[in-house]
Amino acid sequence: MARSVRRSAAAPRVCVALLSNLKAHRDKLRGVLAYGRARGWRVDLADGTAFSVRLDRAADAAAYDGFVVSRDSMLPPGWRRPGLPVVSLDAWLPGDPGPDVVCDADAVGALAARTLAAAGARAFAFLPMLALPETYAEERRRAFEAALRALGAPPPAVFRPARWGAWREEEPRLAAFLRALPRPAALFAANDIMGRFAVETALAAGLRVPEDLAVLGVDDDRDECLAASPPLSSIAIGFERAGRLAAALLERRMGGAGRATGAPAAPVRYGPDGVVRRGSLPPPGGAAAAARPADPRVERARRFIERRACDPSLRVADVAREMGLAPRRAQLLFREAGLGIRAAIRDARLGAVRERLERTLEPLARIAETCGFGSEFHLSRLFHRHFGMTVRDFRRRLGAPPHV
């Protein structure tokens, strides 16, 4: 049942308007909540669900001291009273010059171009959102194309739907589009939902992933990525960090600093955290190293490792048992696919560590213990080598207190 609201003078009351059914929005909400709880805020969610706060009239919005908005469709007409502190998070609000906090599409597109160019592809493609012509998808396409041009690579072929909103009906056209690409090819999808769709369509069209077509998504939505077979590689975006940045900006505006309405201001940008490599990208040797068909036992074992990443007891023998092979034979098959079993376990655990750092303030020693690393020192060295920054720097980017 939707809840009505009453104004409380005890602490700032903040409303967050977004779509909680999307992973990116849930991560943004988590960031706002973490920041707000540390400061005693009362935070309500307006997401249109049965448990959403009810904002039927502009008067209901007057109960709040500030808003973080990713979807203003969740709010009633006339909700934005003059002088109300508002932060738009990846949202274009009427009367504003653009979002206050926005994902750096140029950085996302450049990372996608570098990653797919390194895969040894002869041709490139881009798959937009097929449900709606989303602005962020077009920004990513333009950035991807510009970055490929800077690398001296050919421009991407862009799939254009015949009718927006009927993307499952587009599968035959997409299959023909993918088959027509020179091979090996590489496709950048606007998000992980489209990336999974591309993998499924390519396989149904008789193409091998990643040997004929490498696929890279965006958002690192683990449910979507692991539902694909082979699992989808994806660019991880700091959405929780974005929520913290939005909350920090709102705090300043509620204190009287900065704009409360549509006066121009430079947006705060947040970017990608890196590429989470899974089976839809070729191994580090590039397309040539992926020319051999992927052994289904290896793909099954990779999914097994992803599921068990935080199990400290996970060993090579467990993976071999999942494959139905002796450990030596299992190791050989993994190496032929470009990465050893131990390295695959290490990478999956580092991905789990990154998620815990984003979502919790657990001490690093505790994270190291629960994610299968022998010591905090060992984890710190591996994290720096893998992500190119220290754990402390990574947490500072998320807005964690300096002592954490």
C-alpha cells in the first residue's frame, strides 16, 4: 500500500524518484541511502510501486526538503516549487540545462572502443535500446564512434529498429544484421539487456560468441550477464558512487549553496570502473586466440565460478568436479580458452570484492577473509594490480569516510 507523508522538522526529509526495477537505479538509490543515513536524513522512495511514497498532488511534495530525481514521471504536476533544492541524476528536468550528475558517456564509449579494438575485430557494430530511443544510448553510440575513429578503426554499423518498442519482433532483422558483419566482429550494446539479446540472437543465427562476434554490454548487471550463455562481458559503472555524489550535492543545496532552480551549472560527471570480462569477449590473445570453439564444459565452469566467487573454500578440484574431469584435464581446457582456473577464480573474487567495497563499509581484512584471499596485504596488492588503483583510492571515489 502506498504511504502518505508528513513533514518532520527533526531531520532533512529527502525524496528519491527513480525506477527501482532497474539495476542501475537501485545502485543509485543505495548510494543516496548510504550518504543520507550517515547524516540522519529521512529518505523516501517514489518509484510507482505499491510500497512507494504517495505523491498525488503538488502539496504532497511540499513535505520534503529536497529531491534527487532520475525519473520525474514519478512526481505529480507542479511538484517543483520555487527554491526547492533538487538534484537531477541522469535526468533532463523541464527548465534545466541538463542533468546535475551525469554518467560520462565519452569515457564509457572510449573504454568500449579500446576493449573491442583490442579483441582483433575487423568490423564493429552498435546495438541501441530497442524499447525507446533513450538519450544515454545515443550518447554512448556517438562516443563509441568517435573513439573508434581516433584509434583508426572503421566506424560501427548501427542497428536501427523498424519500430520502437517491439524489440523481440526485431530478432530476425538483427540476426540478418549480425550475419552480414565481416568476421571477426565486435558489438557494443547500449546496456546489458541489449547485450544479452545480442548474444542470444547471434547464437540463434549460427554465429559463435566470441569467435565470430565479441559482445560487450554496459552496467554490469550480474543477473543479465550470467543469464547469457556465454556470460556477457560488461562495463561496470559507478552508479552507487553517482548516488553519493547526488546526495552530497543535494546536501550543499539544502544548506543554501548552489542553485535550487534552473540556473546554469557545470554537471558532476561519474565514469566507468572498468570492464568485467566474461565469456562474450575473447581471451587476452584476441580474436585469434578465440578461434577455437569454446568448450561447453569451460563455459559451465565459468558460470560455476561466478556463483561461488565468495566461497573461500573454492578450489581447482571443485571446478574440475563441476566439469566432470580430472583437475589436470580441466586446467588444460581452461588454458586453451585463454585463462587458467586459478586466474578465473581470482578474477571472480576480485569482482566480488569490488561489489562489497561499493555496497558496504566492511573492513578490508573482513572482505579478504570472506572472499577467499589469504590476507588483507595480499588482496591489496592484487586489487591494485587488477584495477589500477588502491583500495583506499577506490573507496574515496565512492565517498567513503577517510578513515575507512
